[in-house]
Amino acid sequence: MSPIDAVDISELRWMNTIKGWGWLACVHFQDQGHRRTYVFVINENEIVDARYAVETDACNAQTYSPLNLASGPTPRPLSGDTGPLY
């Protein structure tokens, strides 16, 4: 089993982070027998933040799917969903 076989990714969510608004994805992976969660924040097709998840990221409440590098990147969110609702 490859280390990449044990990687799961959440759906992208539009979220306000310390770096501003962006698409947030939570990633579960195994590290020395322990499950870890990492967060990637994407804006304008760039990763603008990457770090271990904190409670306010709400990664424990997300649904995960196995990461499949062969199928390509996660589908891009709807283009009309670009900001917070007031």
C-alpha cells in the first residue's frame, strides 16, 4: 500500500480564513499510524494557505472521498459562488 492510498479529501467550501476568502479543502492522511488533517486554501487557482487543521476549519464535520490522482483535480466550484452572502 502506497502512502497516497490512505489520503482522503473533503469537498471544497467557500470560507473566510485568516488569509481572506477562499476555497478550503480538508485532507486526511496517515502519519506514523496517526490520522492527521491538513487544510489547503485556494484562491484564483493558487494555494494561498496550507497548514494543519484547527477546530474552526470544521474538518471533522465534512464528508471525505479517497483522493484519486489519476482522475485529475477536484471539479472547480460553480463560478457564480464567489463571495459571502449578506
